[in-house]
Amino acid sequence: MSARRHPSDAALASYAGGTLDEARRLVVAAHLAICAQCRVAVSAFEATGGVILDDLEPTPLRQGARGAILEKLAAPFAHEPRPGNDEFAGPLAAYELGPWRWLGRGISWRRVDIPEAGNMRAFMLKAAPGTRLPHHKHQGAEWTCVLQGAYRHDDGIYGPADFDEADETIEHRPVVEAGDECICLVALEGQIALQGWVGRLLQPLIRF
Amino acid sequence: MIQFGFAAVFPVVSMVLSDVIAPRRVFPARRERHAPATKRGHIGRQMHDPTRNSAVFDAAKLIVAIAERQDRAAFGALFDFYAPRLKTFLMRRGATAELAEDLAQEALLAIWRKARSFDPARATASAWIFAITRNLRIDEARRGVKAQAVDFFDLIAPEEIAQPDAIVSAADSEARVRHAMKSLPDDQLDVVRLSFFEGRAHGSIADALQIPVGTVKSRLRLAMNKLRDLLSELS
């Protein structure tokens, strides 16, 4: 399985720099778990971060900092237990997931618990072949990584591992392709204004 | 133990020690960058750094020394170079001086503990240290919300091992990254650093550099295109 549609360089650089919010970081990570080519790009941007780090001006440390840390080197360290789920390998494994909830004709969703506070949320969406996903406008970013199946909208077909980066200027109406159920991981910013009957069903989703 | 008490009091001597442990390797690009630094005068751009000249070392070798024999002198040398720079980096990310220093210390401890997972064939030393610190900062930011530590940058470590002939040595790739960055005009490099590595919004960058937001965006676009071209040669 190899992706044909990738995150933008800006998305990969922000991921490598550690400046993405957690929801988008997770969606990018889901793509990276599958896409070797983008992992190489992230490594290159991390190397860029390393060079930037080397070139920073040093800030003096507190007195005695060096001695204090040297004394800590021998101390044993504890591993914190990791929460998560058993269903997924890769980046999603580290997250608590809600149950699948039915949303209406052929569509269900589940919560992905993002500890970071903020205006971005993450969730998974599952839709049956032929389903027309709700018509919606968004107020900000909507980043999607396809985990299974495929959908199509004005920009073409998005299949497994493909990455779809939309913002408030884009208004899509995706339709799920024939074949497998389509499962996506989505990071969504702000509120979405849903339209139509599916929209009314989906609306509770944005209040979780 | 004795040598470290000594090193703490006489950092210059510890530099010398570190040089004995790890013979100097001057990154060519860094030397070139350093020379015209005073002319640059950009935000955060190095003006004068005495440790730069005296302690340009092979950080990868130091990390390997820690991994192989828990070399405390090697650790001391890494600490002297990186802890103050990590503090600067973390303060730029919005941490207070105190938190920045605590996190910088944690990062150095993580370097000590994780040294064995450092693979010079896969990452440059500075990239590895950058990534460790980035992850610590992310975890710190999440800590207030819910006690959970997810090192998902580790979870997505590539499973496949590159073929030997496909591996660009880390030293080589570092030199290339430096070269790529040096070939960017300063005004483009500044927006890259502020945007992707310090996480500042376009508007805030525009204010800091006193340029229109549209210019920030166009510089970013130009810089990313160039970096992409230059860095793609690494793969």
C-alpha cells in the first residue's frame, strides 16, 4: 500500500518542527506510518531543525546545573505506563478511542481522545461504499488520512494512506467509492456548519 | 567523579577533555556560516559565540561513546554545547526560563538514557537531539491536560532497514542540510525557522520582521520549494 497523495511540505515541516497541534500531528503520523517517502522528508526537516538548534545563541544555565545533572546520571528511571487501545498499531495505538456510533445511513464515527486542549479535535469516520458524506463547510483546517477504502471528490480519488489537506476555502462533498468501507482519521478545526439531514445527525459529533 | 567536579569548576578544561575524547571535526558549512555572522544580524542569528570555536565537536561520536561505555565526559561535552542552546530553543517555544532549563536538563538526561537507540546512519546527532527535545516539549504541553505520555514519534519509526548503499552517512547528510540551508537567503530562512520550528503564526512573523503577511507566505513558499529540491537529494 503506498500513498499517492501526501501532506504538503509545510505540514511535514511543522510536524518535524513539533509545531502542529496534536490532532493534526496524529493524522500526519497516521500517514507517515505508511509512507516511507514522507518519513524521509520528515527526517530531512528534523535535520534542518538540528542545524537551527546548533546555530542558536546559548542561554546561560543556572549555577550548578552541570553538577546537578551529572549526579542524576546514575539514578534509575521509571517507565510510565502507556494508555491506549489494542485495536490499532502505529500512532493510533496510543489513543483512547470511543465506541463506533451510528450517524445515519451508512455512516458512523468514533471519538479519538486528544489530551491537548485547543480548537482541534480528532475522530474516525466510517462510511459504506456509495455513501455521500455530509455536505459541510468548515471554519478552519480539515486534515484527513484514509485508513481503508477510498472516497472521491472534486480533486479526485483518495485511497488508503492518502492525505487530504483542506482549509476553510474548500467545500467538498466526498462520495465513498465502491469496494471496502471507507475509514478515515480526521483532524478538524473549530465548528463545522453541517447542511442537510445528515448534517443534523452529525451535529452532535462536534459537541463531544 | 573527581574529573567532573573539576570539570564543573573549570569548564575550559572539560572542553579540552572532550576534545581528547572526540577529536574536533569542524563542519565546513558551519565555519562558512560563522564567518559572516556579524553581518547577518537577524532575529536569533548567531552574533558571537565563543563556544562555537572552542567546542565544535563530533556530537554523534559523543553519543556513541555514551551508548558504548556510559562515557560521562562525553556527556559533559554534549551538555556544555547543547543544554544552553536547548534552553534558548525552548524559551522561543514559549517556555519560561525556568521551565526551559528544566526541560533542557530532561532532554540531556534522555540523551544519556536513549543513547543506544541513536543510529548515526539514520539521523544526524543534532536532528536526534532536536527530536528528543521537541517530544519532551510536546509531552510537557500535554501534561497539564491529562497524565499521558505518548511518544508517537517513536511509534512510527520506520520498520524497514535501508539498504547499505542507500544510506547516506549522517555526516554527509548533515553537511548537505547545512549546505541547503546556507543556500537559502536569510530572509527565507528566518520565516522557515519562525514558522515551522518556533511555531509562530504568519501574523506574528509579519510583525516581528515588519513585513506584510503576504510576504511571509511567499517567502515560506519559496523556501519550502528550494528546501524540498535540495533535501530530496538526500533520499
